[in-house]
Amino acid sequence: MKKIALTALMLSSLFAGTALASQYDRPGFVTEVEDGRLWVFRENSQELKDFKATGEPAKQFTDIGSGPEGMTVKSADEQTLKDYLQAVKK
């Protein structure tokens, strides 16, 4: 019984994290929330695939406190970061 409850808890937290991240998505952009920071990627980009496979990239761009709800926004590409922040303002 404990195993079933633990599995259910893990699955619900997985879906909650996905829902939380997707609320920040914008057309053309995919977001991931990690450690309270919002990672931004272009849809279907190599950077997104690499992030899902290996985690945070060595080269990253950050804009502190400028994202939705005052979140810090990070990206592997400076132009993606700028374009996303512009899309959020609209």
C-alpha cells in the first residue's frame, strides 16, 4: 500500500511541475521551472533537447527578476531570452 501511495505522490508532483511550467509557455517557447528559476527555450530546439538530456548548459544567459511573477529567467541563448521577455510583456 505504501508503494502505491508513493507512486501516486510522485506522479502527481510530476504533473504539477509540468502544469506549472506550461503556464509560462508562450507561442514558440517552452519553459521549465527549476529551483525557482524559469528556463526558456524555443520549441523543438537543440538547446531544449540538451537541457532535458543533461541539465543546465555550461553557457547560459540570465535576467534576474524580470520574468512572470518576478522570476529569474534563464536561457542557453541570449536572443531567445530577449524574445521571450518581449513576448511576456505583450
